[in-house]
Amino acid sequence: MKLKRYSITLDSRDYGMLKNNFLITTCCGSILKKIIMKDNEVRLLLTKDELKELTGFVAAEANHATSKTEEEGLDEIFEHLEATLYSLERG
């Protein structure tokens, strides 16, 4: 059975922030490679489990950010991912 993938849109700045984070890239590198790029947007093609995993790592890194800018950026990405996950789980 093929797992259903969902399209999660990020702007290129947010995607770059994820790709430049060592822990997120180390733990979720394969997830971050499942993309479609168009203009200034990046669409991640993820299963619900992959989205949950990425959301958790983004939350952890936001909580341990070394600068206010990094913390705010990761918090914003986390909120977007969490809202998307919530929407998918509600059906």
C-alpha cells in the first residue's frame, strides 16, 4: 500500500532555515529532499508521519535556538507545520 503524501508549502526563506539547521538536516534530511520548487515557494511532499517528525524537530530546535531571529523563524515554521498537521488529522 502506497502512503498518501501531502503538499506542505513553505517560502524559500523558511525552507532555507530548515536546510541550514544542523539537527533538522541530520534527522530529517531525507524528508527535506522530497520537494517541488516553484518561484519563491517550496512544496514538501510528506506523509503524516513525516510531517509529525519534522514538526517535532522544528519545535525542539526553536526551543534551543541560539538567537532571537532563529527562534522566531523556527517558531513561525513550527506554527505553520502544526496547523497543517492539525487540519489533516481532523480530516
